[in-house]
Amino acid sequence: MDIEGYARKGLRNNDLGLEDKLTERILEIKNTSEKHARNLAKAAIVEAKATLNVEGDVLTSTVSGVTMGEFGVGSRGLGDFYAHEKIAEVIGKTSAVVDTTHLDDSGAVLNEKGDGYIIVTIDGIHSRLSDFPFLAGFHVARASLRDVYAMGSRPVALLSDIHVADDGDVAKIFDHIAGITTVSELTGIPLVTGSTLRIGGDMDIGERMTGGVGAVGTSTELTSRIQTQVGDVILMSEGAGGGTVSTAALYYEMHDVVEETINIKFLEACEALIASGLTKHVHAMTDVTNGGIRGDAKEISRTAGVKLVFDESKMRPLVNPKVLDMLEKLEIDYLGVSLDALLVIAPPEYAEQIIQVVRDVGVDIDIIGEIVEGSGAEIVIDGKVCDFTPRFRESAYTPIKKMIGEEEPRDFEEMKEAIDKAAKEASEKKKKVMEMIRGK
């Protein structure tokens, strides 16, 4: 609970009983005395009043009038993809070799000598794993390493950022770090630095945990999505899911499925490909994460200007049987959720070598499709060609997500206009502040 945000909202609405209501809300969540709760409420109101009416480009926040939930930001569907396009616009043109406009798993810049690349990525923990810190740490560390590997790069270091709310148990930090370093020690990639803070300091109460893990790698070759070419084949490794599948299993009380996600097969497959030297022949690699293959196909098509055609009969056998059984029992589209599988896009003449190298380390992989001229994506299911565009949100994989649904809201175009306006205002603010600093 954000005490200051609650207080600011009450002040805007001229809520005369704000102090009493805020005290009551604090007592609902925090194990404390009524006197302490009331003093905390009073202090929050004082701080909220001080920041209620601020002026100037730096202090005035850009407002779109559209909430994160309404627009599906973070839900790896059409709304989320659109928001990320706008983020790239606000960032603007950069000197990076691969930046946010490429919609890749990581960014890449040239090293000082100009003869190689430094790869950087960051992944946030799965929000629904806040109460399972070890699991959150394991999966976010693995995801961060996956993103670096997917650029054809060997990771060299990990870094973490952990935030726990005021009432959270300190042991959450240790459990989370243990999850991260399980992956770190299994791969030999050290966790070298990090940050540990409370969420919102004294102003956010509760037990919630959030944060992220970043990774850095180096490479002389890149396997970014923009290099995808017509005539390439698409290969996919086996996948058992990660944070998303674990979350579905936890909140549908199928807890035994969680153990299926605890592996480093993706990382082992990538390490084998890099060691074999085959990555110099690979055009693109990516991990099948939130939004599923549907989302990846849309992003690759948009970035490379090609069309992707998939054969569902080749994809299904590569999904962990226990995970697939759970997803189908729960009517969760396995093509629209994170499978944590590796997609490799390469010329057909290298396909068999790639398959052999990956299978030699105990990871299954097969050709699941091809790249053709055009745009978008198609999938062949039982001999029929079907549309393969992502939904507004990723496949609903928890009871709450099923309640919210996956369909595009009726006012999506109207919301997009508001998002466009907000992104433009943020870009203009950036320019004004830069001019102010340069003028000094």
C-alpha cells in the first residue's frame, strides 16, 4: 500500500475524513498501535500536501489518463508492445549497435577497441512470485542470462536490485539472493554487485518484494532479430517455462509442476552453440518468454520486415509434457505464454549442425518453421493455415488474469491517442531540460 499516494488522492478529492480512513487502512495492513498509525497518517498527509501542487518541467509529471492495467503494459500483448514502441521514441536515436528500437532481448554497444560488442540486459522479477523469493531469484537470474546468450554473447557478470516493503521479512533478501546465485554458481557467471532497498521507504507498507537482475556479456558476433532473412529456418529448443509457468502452477495449486521449470537447459544449449562456433552462421536468436511465440513472431516480423510461418505439429512435442498437460487442462494457450525455449533463426544449410550440437548436451531441438516474404505470422494447425497475431494481453495464466481477460478493450484506439500524446510530451520535456542544462 502506497500511503503517500493514498493521501494525495484523498487531498485531491477534498476528503474530510482522510486522516481517519488512512489510519484505518494502515491498521488493516501494519501490525502497530492506533497511535502510531495515526501519526503515520498525519505525516503522510503533510508530505502529500507539500508535493500536491508543484510547477516546472522537472517536477510536473506527464499524465496520460490511461492506467498500466487498462493498457496492458507488462502483459506482453498488443498494448504492451505499443507502449514499448513509445518508450523507444522517448529514448530517441542512440549510438548503440542494438537499442530499444530493435525490440531485441538485450542492447549492444561497440567496445572501446571497436572490434567487439558489450551486451547489456535487465529483467524484472515476476510480480506474482513476491511471496516466493527463491523462485523469483532463480527465474529472473536465468532470464537475464538467457537474454545475453540470445544475442550470441557469453555472459560475464550478473547484478541485482532488490526492494522489499517496510513489513517484509529481512530473510526475503537472503532467499532471493540464494535463488540468483544458484543459477550463478551452476553457470560460473558471478553475481558481482547490487542494491537492496525498501519499497518507498516508510511510505509503502506491506510485505511485497520487487526488483530485477541484470547481466553483461561480450561478443564478436551478434544474433539480433533484425538479421533475420527470407529463406531462413526457425528452430526451437525444448521448454518447460519459468516464472510464468511457476506462477500458473502455484495459483492453480499444481505445485509439482514448478519443479519442471528448475533447470538451465536454455543456457546449456546457448553455451554449446557458442563453443561450437556456429553462432557466426546464426542470423538471430531469442527466448520464448512472456507473450509466447505469438509475441516473438510479431516483434521479429516488425523488426526484420519478414513473415514467419510455423508448423504447430513440430512445436507441441518440444513443450515439457507435464507443463503442456497443465496448460491444456487450464485452457491456457501454450503459444501465448513464456516457454523459456530458445528460438534460432539460421540458413537451412546449418540447421542439422545446430540440432546436433544442442542435442549433444541433452537438450531437444527441431525445425518448427521458416521465414518467407511478407509481414506478420501464420501457423499451420492440423493442415489449416491460421492467423498468429498476439492478443491484447498474453494468455491468461492465473485466476485473476482469466477474470481480466485477453481481449482488446473497445476504447483501445482512444487510449493509444492518449499514450501518443504523453510520449510526445515526455520527449519535449527531455529536450527542454537538456537545453536548460546546456545553457548553464
